[in-house]
Amino acid sequence: MQQVVHVDLGERSYDVQIGPGLIDQAGDWIAPLLARPRVAVLTDETVAELHLEALRAGLAKAGIDMVSLALPAGESTKGWPQFTRAVEWLLEQKIERNDIVVAFGGGVIGDLAGFAAAVLRRGVRFVQIPTSLLAQVDSSVGGKTGINSLAGKNLIGAFHQPSLVLADTAVLGTLTARDFLAGYGEVVKYGLLGDADFFDWLEQQGPVLAAGDMAARVEAVTRSVQMKADIVSRDETEQGDRALLNLGHTFCHAIEAATGYSDRLLHGEGVAIGCALAFELSSRLGLCSQEDPSRVRAHLKAMGMKTDLADIPGELPSAQALVDLMGQDKKVVDGQLRFILARGIGEAFVTADVPPPAVVEVLEDALTTV
């Protein structure tokens, strides 16, 4: 059942292995990369409790020793204090340029560990072993690493490609329903931005996938990773096409900032809401039919997901305040905010030609829609 997706980046090319049982086989996959049989693993406390000994055993089969550091779970870890702690720990472990750092966890750990590897001794190699659906289909692939700032999300970081990605789909069975569906928000994004047939497939297979069907999960992860790999191969540092992968993220990052990067809103939940808002905005600007945002919301609701700002517990800032938060987004160019909008499902594009009053109006309605 295992699949492989190749990310073609010349000398920095690597494979993404996808399927159940990869943690048990981790030593076999990682051993060829090592100059000495030892790795340093960065993880979080939740993943460590569930899976760290399984990874240790998988590495030991190939004679690889493992040292590990478990950071607190949650988005708040993705900042300077825990990043500094991770880098200093790696130095204490005497990690050298020829060694491998392993990022073992969800998107937070993958981003933080990748950034640590990027700056440690001016760059050491690292391997991604993503344990959440969101990380398997998105953040573990493509080399974006970084941490959050008080000014905004992912504003501090570097492009640093992994040497290997092992996406063990069996570990998805240990996710809470909420965490799984948050990751599903990123899966849906791929269909919406560039593959209408994939979105059709998700409408049919989404419930089966969520219920635990392994073949469906492998298929969904593989198709998502393949689409991302194709885009990254064309545009590694987001000068053009890669910006399409940010569908929904302009809205999402503002909402995440407004909720303090807390458990009130998981990143994938924000992406799902952001995609629904991006299609709503596209429809109101006459770019796509009115049926498209309705279809997007209908599928998200059928999966039991959040679709509007009113679905987020607690108070939120005004629509104008949310637009102001968008001004810190990485997609601002020459002071102009760029949006990823759509001419239809599977037809996303990047534009800076969006009237601010239209954005405010969409957000105002989203704040009151129940």
C-alpha cells in the first residue's frame, strides 16, 4: 500500500514515502543518509508519549541510536523560547553538519525543527516524520521552516528542504477527530486550488477517509503531496505558482492572530474557514458562480467542520481589525495584500486587485452567519 512521491529540486531532491508502517521501518530509510549511526529527534510531549518508543525501536533495528527532546505540544511552542531551547539542546548533543535532525510530530514541530536544522552550524540535514494529517499533506513537504512572531505567523524562518519525508498513515489513527479534520482542511485546499476531480473524489470519499479507511487515507495523502511536490518543483521559494498553496491562508493567518494562536482555532480549521471565505469573496467579485462557495461550505459541513467566523468560540475583532491584521501577512508585496481567489473549484489564481470594502463586507457577514 506504500506510495512514493519524488520532489524534484535538482541536488536537493528527495522522496516522500507514504503508507502505514513507516515508523517501524524508519531505520532502513534513514540509515543510508547517516555518516554515523545516531540521530537527534525533536518531538512534542503528546507525540512522544504515543510514538517515541516505536520510533526508537524502528531506528534500533538498523543499529541507529537516538537522543530526543520533547517540547510542549501546541502552536505556542512555535516561538523564540522553545526554538532557543531546541537549538541549544542540539548543540549540547554535539550535532555535527553531517548528522541528521529528525522532526517527529505535527506542523509545529516540523516547522521549528526544520528551522533549527537550517541555522544550526549554518545548516544540517533533517528528516521529516510527520504525525498529523496536516503535516503529512502540507507542512512536511516543500522546505518551509520557521517560527511565529508577536507581529504574525511564520514571519521568521528559512527555506530548508528535508532529505527525506516518512508519512506513516497508520499514526493518523491516534489523532483526535478534531485534529484529523483540521488536517482535512489542507487536503480539501488542494482540490479547491487546482484539481476539481480530486474535490469530486473527496466529496464521495471524505466520510470513508475520516472513518479510518487506510486505502482512502493513503490515496488522499499521496494526491495532496503530489500536487504540492509539482508546485514546489516549479517554484521552490514562492516567486509565482507556489503562492497558490496559500489558498485560504490570508484569512486564516489573520484569524489565528486574532485568537492568539490558541486552541480556540487549529490551523487547519482556519484554512477551511479561509477557503470558504476566499470562494465567497470570489463569488461576490463575479469571478466564480454563486454555487461554488455553497458547494465548498456544504462539503465542509458534511464533514463536521467549521465554515465561518461565527463557528469560532469566543469574541473576535471587527471585520476592519481583521483586515488590519492581514497587513502583516507574508504575501504583502509593496504594501499591497495579495489574495488567492478562484474562477471555480480547481481554478485558483493570485491577485492584488481586490477592493478592501469587499473584504470587509465578506468578513462582516461571516462574523454574523450562524
